Amino acid sequence: MAIKKKRRVGIVIDMTPMVDITILLLIFYMSTTSFKPPEAKAVTLPQSHSQIELPDKDIINITVTKHDSIFVDFLQKEQVVIDGSEVTTTVRKYAEADIYNVTSLINRARAVNLRALIVIKADRDASFGVMDEIMKSMRESELTRFLIITDNEAELKAQEGAGE
């Protein structure tokens, strides 16, 4: 008796739905990702050996440019009317300051968020006197806990070596 061979059925998998879902997920993640917020002013940071990770939120940035301009930026919650209803949203506030009112701006930002960490980004060409005055006025207001941001020397050397 002859054995009949079963006929093999060709299987075709349609990849279109999987590609559609992949593209939708990509669009979703791109639209919900929070990118690095824009800086008030671009500065060239000094170099150091230390390396500390900064948190992503609860930060008060103080930026000192090479022309000794001072900028303070922080997040503040505000009531906004959208389609007739009030909504609480977080807004990034930028303020230009001078040596005399920088601590009042910091205190205003800290009143909104007491857990906020004060971060100072000073250009390496900024004058020492401005930084000294900022730190003195912060000390007088009992703001003694802050970080000064620098570029890591090891990372800069690695980037220069990779660029050659």
C-alpha cells in the first residue's frame, strides 16, 4: 500500500501590523520623552576630576556667563485656563538677575519647591568677583548647600581622543 504524502501548506506571515505597531510605539515614546530643557545661556564650563550625577528634576539653575551676566531658571506651578477649565501646569521660569537680587530669586524659587537643589553653572572666563559675591549673598541668606557644575577632564580627553 502506497503512503500518501501530505501536501505542505505554505505559511505566509503578514508583517504589516507589526511594523504599524512599531511605528506607533516609536511615535509615542518620542512624543512623551522629556528632553534636556534649553539653557538660559550657553557657557563653557571649567574642568575638574569630580563626577556627580545631577537629578532630572527639582533643580534651580544659576548661570553666570563670561560677561558676568547672571540668569536664574526654575520650575514653577501655575494655573492655566484651557478650554474654559483651570489646569495646574509646570512652567520653566527664566529671570535675569544681578548680584543684589540673585538670592531673592533663589528664595522665590525655593518657596515653590523646598527640595530643589541649587546648581551653579559658571563660565570658566567669568570673573571670580561675581562668583564670590553670589556665594557671599547665598551664605547671608543661609543657602549653604549648592553644586558647582564642571566638565569632567577624563570624559573630555576621551572625546578628544575619539575625534582624532
